[in-house]
Amino acid sequence: MLDGSGSFDPDDDVITYFWTAPQGIVLSANDVAQPTFTAPQVEEDTQYVFALVVNDGILDSEQDNVIITVNHSITTEIRNRCVNTKDKQIKVYPNPNNGSFTLELKNFNRQAEITLMNLFGKVVYRIENTERSHFDLNFPYIQRGIFNISVSDGLSMKTRKIIVNN
């Protein structure tokens, strides 16, 4: 998520936002204070420059640039090398959600590890599943944003993005 909410007009005029994303990246909206986007998979750590201009109805601000570094993920390489993942499925719903959602697993062995991570790779939740294929998960204090939920059984890994709108 990008964040231009610290922008203001000294005369307290209402301001509008205009974000510009690098080629190949699509923002959820370019006219809101906090647009989201999905980072692309990269072969090496890559920097992307996003630009924000605000307007008070009369004048545009100077352009402010935000540099986002997308890190290369070993997890992506492992997932791409896994075999027999076609029959394994994970479902997450509702998506978007408010921190409460259902996770359903299909064709994972019972020793699957379930991990919820923010976009920086920080683990928010982890559990080793030993017997279930259906989970009702509730994180009432999780902050708003995009998260990755992955399920790995040692042979393969499946990942889904979820959006929390708290």
C-alpha cells in the first residue's frame, strides 16, 4: 500500500491525489490517498518509483517520489520447482475480508504448514496442520492491507493473496 495521507494544504483546502505507477504495475486507484498494488515477481531485488502529485483545486504540488524495493523471493523459486501441485488447492473467502475468513485445503497431506505473511515477508500467523482441511480464522486486530497465505506440505506450496479491509 502506498500512503499519501500525510499530504495537506496550508489553507486547509480539500486536496485531490494523482498517483503514477511504473509500467506494468496497476494501482487499485490512482486518485486516493492510499492505493494498493500487487508487486511483480522479480528475479533479483528491484526498485520501482511511484510518483504522487496533490492538487488543492488551484495548484499542483511538486511531484513526490516513493521508491519501493521488491525483493526476490526464494519461496517463488521453490514453488516454481514443485511438482504435483495441480491437484492441490486452497480457497480463501471472503476476500476481501475484515480479518475473519475461511481457509479450505484440498489434497494436502495432514502435515501441511499454514503461514500468513504481510507483503514485507513478516510472519503474522503460522500453524502446522495435523488433521483439518477447513479453518475459520479470525484476526480482529490485524491491520488493513494485503497478505499472502501459503500452505506447504514439504512437497509443494500454494499461495493466495488476501485483502484485509479493517
